[in-house]
Amino acid sequence: MSKLIEEDIQVEERAGRPTAFRWRHRFYKVAQIAAEWHETGRWWDGEAEKLYLRAIAHNGGAYDLCFDSAAQQWRLHTVHD
């Protein structure tokens, strides 16, 4: 089961890739990036391309992280059970 979250997060990066993130005062270390995809968003409304990464954390959880290139902000998009 997946739950849409859409909340800003703080991300630690190495070479532009997330190595850890903080969400709701908890720290998650990224063990693996399992998938990567790009979405153009509503280009007709001026939205920039977004990068999505499915991060597998050391706690075993799967989290879809989204980087909005226009806002230069990472967001937690989805949590997977």
C-alpha cells in the first residue's frame, strides 16, 4: 500500500544523490536508489521538470523523493508499505 505525502524534507546529498533525509523529525539513511524517473509536470502552467527517486532506507521502507528543479527543493512524495 502507498500513501501520498507531499511534504518538504531536508536531504543530505553526495554528488547530487540523496544519502539521507529527515522527515517529521526522524532521520532516514538511504541504503539504495531502486528507481529513477522524470516528469515534466504541468508545463503549460510553467512547472519545471521534476526528478523522482525511489529510495530504500536502512529501515527497509521505500520512499519516493521528488526534486523540484524550479524550487530547488526536495519533497517526500510517497511512502510505500
